[in-house]
Amino acid sequence: MKKLCFFLLLVTILSGCRSKSRVNQLFLSSVDSMMTDNPDTAYKMLKDISPDELNTRRERAYYALLLTQARHKNYIPLRNDSLINVAVNYFRGKQDREKYARALLYKGICIEEMNDPRKAIEVYAEAEKVALGTTDYLTTGLINSQMAWLYQDMYIENQVDIERFKKAMEYFRLAGHKKNEYSVASLLGQIYRPTTERDSAYYYLEIALELAREMKDSVALFHNYSLVANTYLMDEDYERARNMALYVVENHGSIPISDETYHCLSRSYARLGKTDSARYYYTRISDPTDPNAKHSQLITLTEILKAERNYKDALLHTEQSRRLADSIIDASRRMDLYEIENRYNNQRLENINQRLEYRTRVNHYIIVLISLVAIMISIGFCVVIDRKHRDINEKIAFIEQLKTESALYSNTLLEKLDKQNMVEIQLKEALEKRIQTIRELIDLSYRYGGVPDAFVKHFNKTLNINRLSEGALDDLSEVVNAKYDGVIDYLQEKHTDLSTDDINLICLLCCGFSATEMSVFYNHSNGKSIYSRKRRLALKMGLDISLDEYVALSLHYCNTRKEHYLAEN
């Protein structure tokens, strides 16, 4: 009575709050607290909430979770998972793992009602993983209970459903939720009754009876007394079966009892040879309304007829019960076949959807790959074009530099060497040939400056045609050594690892050729290669100054040494 008064007071207060203010977390938490014991009232209050009253994403997610839960507890079909997904998507990234686990539980229930048991099992498994990290033992127990029922519906016969029921019962015990613990204990007792493990049936039925006494639930108490009586009957303990069933019949008061109790009494009396009592309780059985009830009635009547030694009628009713059992089995098999066909069709549709999703993903990856290849090709094309433009610009700049320097050095270039012997004549001819090359390159810039491809083609062709013949610089070191006071001998004595190519480069520096002029000698398209050569040679010689400065100092040293020698002699 006190609980009822408190509940009415709470409802009144909540209704008053609703009329004056908008929905908030406190109000939703209050509705949540009454969900277990009064789901119908909770559902009514949630239906009265308008979506406009939900201010934040958290409130909308909490409302979606509570409304889905209330619909399930009030046996309202959950046609899809769109509503519960609001809660799942919100709580997934939040710290409130208990609500996230509960949202996943009801998402699994929605998917199960949508006839997708395999996906439901996956969602339940994810929900269990989240719930195990919390102290919400009630939700963890409900998850295990739902998985057990689903395993039964899927005809998985490896007793995994029993193990799930046991885990659910333990979590309900930890949560202190006796009602759910009682339901699972009573169910386990019924599961074990037709098996060889009948001791387990008595064990769980005794737990269910104890919980019913603690809850002071007379309906649950007498229901399990009837189950225990029928278990004794299966064990052929007719005295105890009769006594337990009689206790239920004589003490149930206004509590309705099932026909199974009268069947148990009638069969027990028949087995004990008391046919009058068996007939009496047989008349208390309600008229059968379904094939299973009719089959039970035929079996009970057969037991009575056999006790009365009316074997002819007993055989007749046995044959009737057998035919009825066969029809029930056939109907069950047809139903199983129908369910199997449905599961097959659902699985086939799921496979088709998976293939379509796979093809979509493959097409998406192909499009992405083609796009990446196209981007890479575009980038490569742009790089090639850019390099080509830079190459053209470098060649044009090189020619412009040749224009400038050729005007300054064309008259003095040949004067830099002494024309006394054949070697100097060879050098003169080589220099004249390279000057002709410079003129041709300058002419190319005027003729093909507006056509880049043609310009590059003729530029390279001109350089290759006018390549300096091998041997043109073979005697250059002797000429320079004689002209510049033995500077080559001096450098070779200091740097014994100098190659012929290194000596030729030093000779050209001694003669005062610029990098651009030397580029023409070596058939390079620009002066950068000459600078690179000079840097590499300076590193090879171990210099801490530039090669040009070192050559200049060496020339000065050799010249000074010659003057001292002449002065002394």
C-alpha cells in the first residue's frame, strides 16, 4: 500500500512538472526509474512528450532509448531500428557506457523482430562486450537472456542456450532483480525436466520456489508446485506427484491453476490403481481447444482405461493419440520447414545484398584507383611539361649568355694562345669551330624561338654535329705548361692523382676561359655542368678555396718563381 501511494505521488509530481516546464534529464531519469515495475505508465508519459520539448541531442537520444524500451515491455512491435539508432549513435562516443549497452540490447531486439537473427546475435555480442565493462548487471543479464531465447529459436542444440540462461540468472542475482532471476530459474527447471539430468530440474525448480516465496508471489509459487508435481510423475514417483498436485488443488484459493495439474493428479491416481479419483480429476480438465491439449487428454484417458483394465478402449484411444501426435509433428515440421524456407530466403536476400555491397565497394575502389592514376598521370605530365619548359629556358638563357660573351671574347679568344707550333694551330681550329657553333646556336634562337619543340631538337642536333673531336685537347697541357711557366708540372707534383680530364679543365682555366666558353668546348647545354666539375675537382684536390682562386695563385707563384730565376741568372 505504501509503495502504491508513493508511486501515485511520484506520477502526480511528474505530471505537474511536465505542465510547467520543458522536458529535461531529471524528468527522463524519473521515467527510466519506473520502467521496470510500471512500463505501461512510463510508456504513457513518454507518448505525451512532443519532439519540440527535447532540447539537446542527449535528451533526444535518451528519449529514443526509453521509448523503444517502453514499447518492447508493453509488447508493441518494433518494426525497425531507426528510432533506437538515434540512441546508439549518440551514446557510442560518450562516457555513459551503461546507456550504450542498453541501446545496443534494444537494437538487437529490433533486428531480431525484423527476422535477422544472425545480425541480432552480432549486436547482442557487441552489447555484452560493452556491458561487461560496467556494473549494470540487469542489462548484462537481459542480454544473455535474449541471446539464449534466440539460440533456442535458431534450433542450436549444443546447450549454448542453457549456458546463456545460467549466466543471465547469475547476473540477475547480482543485480538483485528477483523477478527476472525467478523467471530464468523456473525456465531452466522446465528445460531440464524431459532430459536425463532431472536432478538439475529439481534444483532450479527449488530455486524458483524459494524466490517466489521471497517475492510473496502466490501465482509463481503454485505454478512451480505444479511443475514439481509433473516432474515427480515423469520420475514415476506417483505418491509424491499426487501429494504435490493435491496440495496445489486444495490450497490455490482464487489463483487459477493449469490443466496440467489435473492431468498429473488423474494419471497419478490411475497409476496408483484409484480409478474413481482418476475419473474425478479427469472431469475437472477443461475441454481441449488445441491439438496439444487434445493429445494430453487422450493420454490421460488411456491411463485411466488401462487402470480400469478396459484394454480395448485403451488401445483405441492410444491409436487416436498416436495419429494426433503424428499430425502435430507433421504440422510442427511444416512450420519448421516454413521457418527454414524463410530463413533461407532471408539468408539469400542477405547474400544478394552483401554481393551488391561488395560490388559497390569494388566499383568505388576502382573509381578511386582510376582517379588516383589519372591524378598521378596529370602530375607526371605537368612535371614533364615543366621540366621541358625549364630546359628550353635554360638553353635560351645559355644562348643569350653566349651572345653577350661572344661579342666580348670573339676578338680576344684566339689571342690567348701562342700560335708558334702545330698544337696551337689545332687549338685555334678547335676554337674557331666552337665559335662557329656559338653562331649557329644564336641563329637557332632567332629561327625557332617561337617553336619550343623545334628549337630543342635543332639545339641538341647542332651540339652533336659540332662535337669537339677527340684529340683536340691532347697537347693542351704542354702548350699551357710552356706558356705559363710550368704551372702544370707544378700542380702535378702537388696533386699526383690528377687525371687528364682534370688537367685539361685546369688548362682552360689558366687560359682564362669562362664557364660558358668551356661549356661549348665540352658540348654542355649550360654552364652549370662546368661549375659542378670545378667543385668536384676542388674537393678531390682538398682545397679550402675555389678552384679559380687556386689556379690564379698557382699562376702567380710560377710567374714569380720564373722572375726570381731570371734575376739570379
